[in-house]
Amino acid sequence: MVEKKDIDWGSLSFAYQHTDYSYVSNYKDGAWDEGTLTPDHTIVMSECAGLMHYCQEVFEGLKAYTTEDGRIVCFRPDQNAARMYDSAKRICMPPFPKDRFVDAVEQVVKANEAWVPPFGTGATLYIRPFMIATGDVIGVKPADEYQFRILVTPVGAYYKGGVRPVKLQVSKFDRAAPHGTGNIKAGLNYAMSLYPSVEAHSKGYADNMFLDPQTRTYVEESGGANFLFVKKDGTLVVPQSHTDSILPSITRRSLVDVAENYLGLTVEQRPVRFDEIDQFTECGMCGTAAVISPVGEVDSDDKKIIYGMEEVGPVMKKLRETLTGIQSGEIEDKFGWVHEIA
Ligand SMILES: Cc1ncc(COP(=O)(O)O)c(C=O)c1O
């Protein structure tokens, strides 16, 4: 049993601190090297690296945590491996092999076991795999050298003191282009969403609801999460994109399976018009960090849609409790999603 770091786990926020090791593998001459753990948390590279000029960067986010019976696990890392593979291909980077991705996650979490928060603190070890173009490019083209890296850092519970509904605004900006890169996890999408995100926060909103960038008619997603809605009859409604501009959230896909296979709900996955969402009874945003953040209100120029700021709707509550129960080991993991590391 590794002795844990002397950290006040309960008061951690979502901030970076370096741990003992990161994982690194480099791509050169058409092949990935064998990869290694490193205590060095800095990267030195050429001023002409492709990353600096043409934004060849993709990343992932997942977390390792301790279950009630003391195992260190993470949730569906194979899905992060697959999504990063797709992200890399879309911006002409050599994809990192999926089995090696999962192996690297295991290695770096094991090496930092002392930093994995104990059960019951709500804190987790955030895992951030990313890939950057390190080779020189001056003309616009893909680089020929890359680095795959994983940093890990302990972070606090997303909700301290209970889950509370949040307020959103409908953004006047887009976070992605139609048939662009919105469906991959590339840093460039997040650069594009910073201005609307800062603007939303300055007006007191927790996040933006982005509409489809082609027609501004359909609901897409928020800056960092997919949407879920509930109809009056209890059906779960999950927006799909006409323009391939929604990131395929692993939490959302898991919640659809939970809804159908654990809770017996009917699920509709389809384009969802903005002008129909005032007919729904619940709205939530889903992603790795919060699992589900209930949405209490959505404001646009000409209307205010109220789901309720006081409490979490019953379907969102049940979905959240079931998925977090599966993650913590308190509910049977029918699909083998919980991946044991140590
Ligand atoms: C734009 C965006 N949508 C959705 C999600 C949720 O995805 P996941 O459930 O895989 O964390 C994220 C976070 O990763 C995101 O950045």
C-alpha cells in the first residue's frame, strides 16, 4: 500500500499541480518510440514546431479514482483511446495506438498512486492525454514529428455541497464550423469557444448553449458538455448534429445505455430544434467532470426557458445517481465499463 500525499483532498479545486511522473512517447521517422515515464514536467521544443503555428494538437480527459473497496479504477479508457485516435486522424497526426493509450494510462496512474485521492473525498486524479506536433513546419502542412504525453493532477469534487442547477445563455457565436472539427477533441475548438465562454461568465451564466452553426435552428452542445432533455412522458431526448459538430461525449453515450438498460427509459436520439425545448421538463449537460449538470434556465434574446433553479429533475437525478453508482462500484457494472488499474 503506497502512502498517500499529504493533501487536503476535500479542498482541492480544478487546478494543475504536477505529480511525480508524466508519460511521454515521441514519433519520429514514421514510428512511435516505446514510451517512458518521466519526472520532467516541462517540454522544450523548436520555435517552428507545427503546434505553435498550425495548432496540431488533440487531447482527452478522464479520471482515476478509488472505489469503496479500495481499488484504483478509471472509466472506459478504451473510449478515450478511440476518440483520440479519431481526433488525431482528422488533423493529420499519426494516431497513437489504442492499446498503447490504455497501457500508458495504467502506467502513469500506477506511478502516481500516492496522488490518487482516497474514496469518499469526491476528489479524483484527472488524466490529460494529449498529442502535439513537435516537428518544424513553416509552410502549411502536417509536421513529421509528434509527442504523445499524459499528465495527471489531483482535482477536487465538481460539486462541493450538492448538485445545483445552472443558468445558460444561447450564444451568438459558434463553437465549431459545419462539417469542421467540432466532433473531435482538438485544442483549436476550445480556443474558438473562449471568447463566448468569458462573455457568458461576465453576464452571470455558467455556460453557453450553442446552436447548429449552419441554420441556428437546432441545439448542439455547450462549451464542454453535451445536452440531454426529458419529455413530459419521461422520454430521454438526446440532440444529434446535422453538421457533425457535436463532440461524441463518452458520458452521454454511457447515459443513453444507462437510460435504456438500467432505467427502462425510452431514448430518442435526433436533431432537437431550439424552439421545441420549452416543451421539455428537464435539461442537463453531461461530461466527465460533472457527469450531469442540471440546467435550470436557458435565456435567449427573446425568451427565457425555465426548468427550475431550485432542484434537480427526477430523471436527471436518477441518471446521475445510477452512473455515479456504477463508477463507484455500488451498482453492478453490467457493461464492464470500470477499468481496474491497481
Ligand atoms: C465540447 C465537449 N463536449 C462534450 C464533452 C463531454 O465529453 P465526455 O463525456 O467524454 O467527457 C466535453 C468534455 O470532454 C467537451 O469538451
